[in-house]
Amino acid sequence: MDLETRNAASLSVNTIRALAMDAVQKANSGHPGTPMALAPLAYTIFTRFLRHNPENPQWPDRDRFILSAGHASMLQYALLHLTGYDLTLDDLKNFRQWESRTPGHPEHFLTPGVETTTGPLGQGFATGVGMAMAERFLAGRYNRIGHEVMNHHVYCICSDGDLMEGVANEAASIAGQNALGKLVYVYDDNRITIDGTTALSFDREDKAKRFDALGWHVQHVDDVEDLEALEEAIREARDEEERPSLVIVRSHIAYPAPNAIDTSAAHGAALGEDEVRAAKEAMGLDPDEHFAVPDEVYEHMDQKSRGRDLEGEWNARFRTWQSEFPELAEEWDYAWKGKPLPGYQEALPVWDASETEKLATRKAGAAVMNAFKGYAPTMIGGAADLVASTSTAFEGGGMFSPDHPGRNIAFGVREHGMGSAVNGMAVHGGMVRPYGSTFLIFSDYMRPAVRLSALMGIPAAWVFTHDSVALGEDGPTHQPVEHFMALRAIPNLTVIRPADANETSMAWRSTLEADGPVALLLTRQNVPVVDRSKFAPAEGALRGAYVLAEALGGADEPDAILVASGSEVAVALEARELLTGQGVNARVVSMPSWEIYDAQDQAYKDSVLPPSVEVRVSVEAGVPNGWERYVGFRGASIGIDRFGASAPGETVLEKLGITPENAANAVLALLGRGERVSEDEGTPAVEGTDPSEGHS
């Protein structure tokens, strides 16, 4: 590096530090120390390595950059501003304020150049693994000899906190297992946490040996101020193709602030005017200037011209590829729009109740996935070591491995890492509805990733099977009770619990067409296939809720409404029959998705649940909290407000009151009728599941 370049680099690095200090000081909130310490590292990545175009942050073959240490967000904002993204100096001055484009932690849908939302530590680290999986799959599908349209890296800066979180280890293990050589991660070894030095919690572990054991290529840089050493190490990491890479860099938090350096106080609070002034003086900057950027820094760091050249060269290659492979190019266009190919709706299977009496919705889901797989060729995913039970494999899709970018991913028993990796595939682009699957009970293990998918509004599919106490003998540790409501409580997440095989077809159709993430809740046990010659078509499920069965008595308006989701729709249909015998005209509403139903116009909603019919009973094998919004003040809810038990599934349901008789008696009680339906008047709405049909 010649003297002129060195001087420009030094001034640029110090300007990044000053912008971080000024923004945090103005907001009186934030984390100044890490942006100051890592300014040389981020400068090196953005100006020496990152293949990006600030004028088009969505260029498909750009390198991805992730700041997993999201608390250091001002580092990223300063780099985006200085390299030419649509992020102004006023945006930096508005750091952490209402409706700002510079929030406290990076949010991908707010700020140009931010690839993924980071904040919960470990999530950015793990999301990057999914991005690298997407890059490998798309390269394998679309690159041809002499025609390369997908070839880029994922750069990530991570912290002590990231490495301490378990999700990072899960994801690092996945990356090592699959030899994801496009990952270039840099670990900031500043030895400071909020509570004090890492001697309190994280200095006995040899991080280099850990990552080496996980199959990573590991290097050390002893001084973050050594730009040549940084460049050499990152270049070696980038050129390593057989293993993911980790560069461990020693830094000093809050450098060069004379009193704040190497203190935990610099991690999460403004430095104070005096310390900011002293730091600027130490860097040779004017302490009386705020948010000052010298013209030579803008000129030195501007990446727009370089970015135009990089994307222009790619565009030329892409046009040649497009003309050589027009069918692939058409598929590519749909994939990058996030849409399946035309014809998928007609390909969805339909079940005839006269031919298939009962079928688990997880098994129906498997048939649906394999029916539309050709229409969503970039949809990939897998299960947390439960694919034989969740039934979520693409037949003939091959396994994702170091040697083959197949469609089926063996995530292993790593629910948390799986969730974050799926998010990474989704935010990468070009991947139509990537998915992860496990038992519903284990959605707790991946809730942070599911929540982030909803926060980002990304097209992820979460397939949760074994969705109720009806799974049976495994007992309360495996039987979800509160989980329907826990997922419904997440804003922007669409939850769909189909009643039968045909509703499952419609649920997957809704999933493929949704804008944001969708959680499918599917049964282990067999449930009746609704006879659509007698009841309403399953397409009604596309509106979230619909009148499945009208009252039998022929009245203009029903006496009562039974509303249910999933496997309990069969219970409601049985209860309707029992009520007819008691002279009560009951309507059955299947409500697979609260969120989709709530989005309908009021006229439709009133046609399904007429306000004039106040006697309503909901039936769902979970905590009933929330059903009052649909059953009203005169209604009742049949649910489960305790944990389950180890017994055959049909026994557990019966003992916990999820029966047609109980539902019918709830209606009779609301109507003020003294009589009750006896337990021996009904027939079971569910049946046991043979152990050979999958893990219980």
C-alpha cells in the first residue's frame, strides 16, 4: 500500500469511527465501542473485497455482508453511507429515532444494503450459513460450463456474543459438515462483554480449536489496525474453497478513546462529550466538528463506479447465458420473483373420500409437496433429523452435500440452526419458499428464527407436524398444547392448521402464494377425509375460514355455530350430527387460519360467523386463549388448559374432553337446554396411528 493510499485509508477509518461516536452521542443511545474498534476491518472488507453495487443493492450475484454483531450497527451504516448507498448523512444523524432508516440494530427491509435483520446474537452468523447454501444450490442449478451466473461469497463480522450463543455452534456445524467454502467470517476478539471482560465467561474455550474441529479453516490476525495483515488473511479465507473460514482478529473496543478503550462501558453507552472530543483529538480530527466527512474520504471510499463495472460485467455474462439457455432463464425469472412456475395450482392433488377414508395431514402434505415440486424447482429444505416423521422430502431431489447441491437438507438435530439457515436462504433471493420442518413442540427451539422471519416478512415455510396431544404415547414432553397460540401471537406470521387432506392442498397453495412466512400445523394421526360431495369444497380454506357444513334442519339461520381447526373439525362434524338428534340446527365452520380469515372483508366474515348467531363453540386441542374473539361473550371454547399425558392418542383426547359429545353438550348448555348427549351416543373422530407410520 503506497503512502497516499495509506493516508487515505487512515483518514477513512478515523472518519468511520467519528461518525459512529457522533451518531451514538446525538442519540444518547447505542454501542460506540465496537464500531470504533472494527473500523479498519469493515473498511477493508467493503473497499477491498466486497463485490457489490451501491446503486443496485439487489444485484443477484453480489457478495453478501452480514453484521452479526448487530449492536455495532453504526459501523455498517457509516460504511453504507461512505461507499455510496442511498443512506444520507441526515439518516446517520437520525440514528435510533422514530421511523429512521438507521435503527438500533440492522433491519433488512429498512436500510439499503442491509441483507438481513440482526440483533439477537448468533442469528446473523447462522443466517449467513443459509445464504451460502442458497448460493451453492443456485450455482449448481443454473451455472453451465463457460456460463457462470452465480458465484459469490458471504462475509460476516461476528462477536463474542455470537459465538457464545448455541445457534452459532449449530450453524457452524452445518457449515462445516457441508463444506460451505463461500463463507468468510471474521470474529472480533475484543475480550469485552457488557458484564465485563470475557475472563468472566468465555476465556477458557479455545475458539480456534473449536472451529477447526467443526471443519473450518481458521486464521489469526493479531492487530486489527494492521490493514495489510487483514487483507492477506481475508484474501486467503476468500480463496479457501473446501472449508468455511474464520479469521480471528484481536481488537480493542473503543480505540482510540483514551479512557474508554478496553472497557465494558464502551459496549453499550455513549462515550460522553469529553471522551468523544479526546478520541477525535487522538485521531487528528477537529473535535468541534460533528458528522464531518472530508471530500477525500468520499472520493476514496466511493464504490459506485466499481460496482457498476462489476454488475455490468455480470450482466453481459447473464445475457449470453440467457440467450443460450432460454428455458433456464425463464425459470430463473420466476425464482427471483419468488413465484412458482405456472400450472402449480392445477397440479395439487385432490382426495376422494370414497377412495381415501382417512389420512394424516402430514402424509397429505408429502403428496402435495411432491406434486408441486417441479413448479418450484428452487424450493429446498429439510427436517431436524425427522424427515421420516414430518414427511417433507422431495422424492428424487437428492441430498444437499459438499459434492451435490440436492434439494433435501439433512439439518440434523439442530432446530435453531435450521430455522436461521432457512431464513438465510429466503433473504438470499432466488429460492422459492425454502422450508424447515420438525415436530410442533420443537418450534420452541426455533422460535427466534421464526420470529425474525415474520419481522422481515420473508417467504419461509415452517412445517410443524405431530401437532397435538393426539400424537399419543410420547407424552407431555412431545405433546404441544400452548403452541398454536404461541405461533399465532407472532405478528405477520400466517398459521394454517388444515382439517383434512384436501385442506392441506389448499394450505400449501396459500403458502406458495403468501407474501411472508407461513407455519403449517399437520397431524401425525389419521383424520377423516371430508366428503366434499356432502360438504363445502376445500377451496374455502383459501379464505382462512368457511362454512363447511350448514345446519341440517333447513332453518334460515343456524341455532348455533361450531368452529374448529385441524383435526378437531372432524369432532365438530360429529357434534353437529349429535345436535341434530337433539333438534338443534348447528353450522360447522372450518377455520384453518385466523390470519387469513381476519384479512377478509367484513361482509365475508359476517357470512361465515353471522353476528346474530351468538351461540358459538370452538373446538381445538390446545389452550383456548384467544378463541373468544370468534365465539364472543355468549360462546364457549372446548380446549386443553393442562399438559397432556402418555397414552394412545385417542385416549388422551377423550380423557381431556376433545370429543363430539363434549362439544355438543357445550352448545346445549349455551342454549339453556337441560338434556345432555351421553358419551355412548357418538363415534370416535380420530383413530390410533400404527407405529410403522412414523415416529410417535
